[in-house]
Amino acid sequence: MALRSLQSKRILLFIAVGLVAFVLYLYFYVGTANFIDTVEHANLLYYLSAFAAFVVAAFFSALTWNSLLRNLNIKTTIRRTLLLTWAGYFFDATLPEPGWSGDLSKAYLLSKKSGQDMGRIVASVVSQKIIGMVVTVVGLALGLALLATEFTLPALVLIFLGGVLFITVASLAVVYYVSKKPKVTQKMLNWLIRVVSFILRSHWDAVAFRDSAESSLKMFHEGIESISADKKALIRPVLLYALSIVFDVSLFFFVFAALGSVVPVDTVLIVYALTGTIQSIGMSFVGFTEIIMSTSYTVLGIQPALSFSVTLLTRVVTLWFKLVVAYFAFQWASLGILLGKKKKRTLPAGPEEELPSVSA
């Protein structure tokens, strides 16, 4: 309980610091009067369409995961993968880490709920992560190519965008390499065990942990090999993920339309890829992402007041709305697991589990 309380305080601290930075940015750089005047004229129908687009994007993301699970012969329902996809969003929105908390948490919850192998389930979420990183690289590269044909950007901006593209490609290469090399994950496991053993000493069972971890890693690598070996089976999840991205990107256009503006496709692609990269390297916490988004829009030719308004309205959808729905999804998923465990404990023992009677 104390650990959970400490984690909650840290999350609230990150949110508070980010909000303060964001408010100061609004006050000194944009101006509250310009912001309020812009937002007051927003078209409600277009803005509600942005929420709908985000929900549909989440649905197709869940279908992508479900398809990858089916490729690994892991049986589950679309309803469950949708619930756990939203539950994973809760960790993505609250934990400042390298963008893996949501993926690993939904894999853990599915493993606990279904009783199926954790390693193969992790293989499915890592595969989805790789697909997402490839899409981010393509989107950023395409956006840069479109910009190069229409604008002459300052050298500093080009260096920044090139650096972001390099980080994304490097991250993709590392994830793919580690996923395909059992020896690398074995070395990482050995290092982790040495560190934890040094900290906890004799307060944990290192042998049991190693056996369990090695078994999961073996199933993980087998799952990755199984998914990558059947190229035709990847067509469906890739197409589903592409649809998810289409709806995810469309919400940016809906927000601009709500404010009575039209935005170039290259601008949206670059900002979308930037925010995706920020999340993948663990810097997508409240305040920082908003500043990067609004500054990027301004650098790419959007007026500061409009940039800030679009950023704030977009983040209401992609952060605060997501956070609220994801919180209830996480509570519902956790409750289901707890009730499942309680039900198992209260079930009567089968004939093979009953104690033999003792005759007088």
C-alpha cells in the first residue's frame, strides 16, 4: 500500500510540474486572450468527431493485437483485447518511461486473465510495437519529404527533425535486434539477476526467478520467430494497424476543422510522428508534449494562438479523455482478475483433489 501511494505521488508530481510549465508557456508565449478567443469559436460537431476518431483508432489497435495473438494460437476475445488495450493506455498516460508500460501491462493482464503463456503474449505486443515504430518512421520521413518540396526550413529545425528520425530508427533497430537474439536477452537477464541479487541479497529466490524468466524468454523468441516466419499472416495486422493510424491522424484534422482551419498533410504527419517518438523514448508526460506540439506547429507555419489551441484541444482527446476511460478500463480489468482468483479459491475440490476417507 505504501509503495502504491508513493507511485501515485510521483505520477501526480510529474503531472503537476508539466501543467505548471504548460500554463507558463501559455501565459508568456501565446497569451490567454488569443487562446480563449480561438477556442470560443470551435465547431462542436467537428470536435466530437475527433473523440469518435480516437475511439475507432483504439478499436483497430485492439484488432491488430487480437490478430497477432491469433497468429500465435492464443485464444481470446476481441472484447477482452479492447478492454486491455484501454487498460494499457492508462499506464502510457501516467508513467514517464520508455513507452513500454502500456504494452507490458496489457500483456501481463491478459496472461493473468487467460492463464496463457506470458512469453508468447509479450511477443505479440512487441510485434505490434515494431509495426508502430515502422509506421512512425515512414510518417516522419514522408512528412520531411513533403516539407522539402514546399518549404525551406532553418538548418536547426532540419537537424532537430533529422535527430528525431535517427532516434526512431535506432530504437526500432534495437528492439528488433533484441527480439531476434536469444543470447542478448539471456545476457540482459543475467545482468538483471546480478543487480537484484545485490540489492535484495537473500530476500528473493533467484533460482526460481531465473527458471521462470528463461522459460518465458524461450516462448517469447519462439513467438517472434513464428510471427516473422509467416509473412502472409502479417498482412492482416499491418492493414488493421494502418486503419488505426488513419483514424488517429484524422483527429488532428478534425480539431483544425473545429477551429475553422485547414492544415497541410505534411505538417500533421510530422507533428504526429514527433509525438509518437516522444512517447516511444519515454518523454510523453504532461506539459512537455504540449510544448513540443505547439512549437512544432508554429515552426511549420501555423499561428501561435491557433497552434496552442489545436494542441490543447488535441491533448484533451489524446490524454485526458484517454486517461479517464483508461482508468475505468484498468479498474474493470483488475476487478475481473481478482474475481476470477476468488472464484477459483472457492470452487469445490474435484474428485482427484479430495482427501481419502478414513474408515473406522
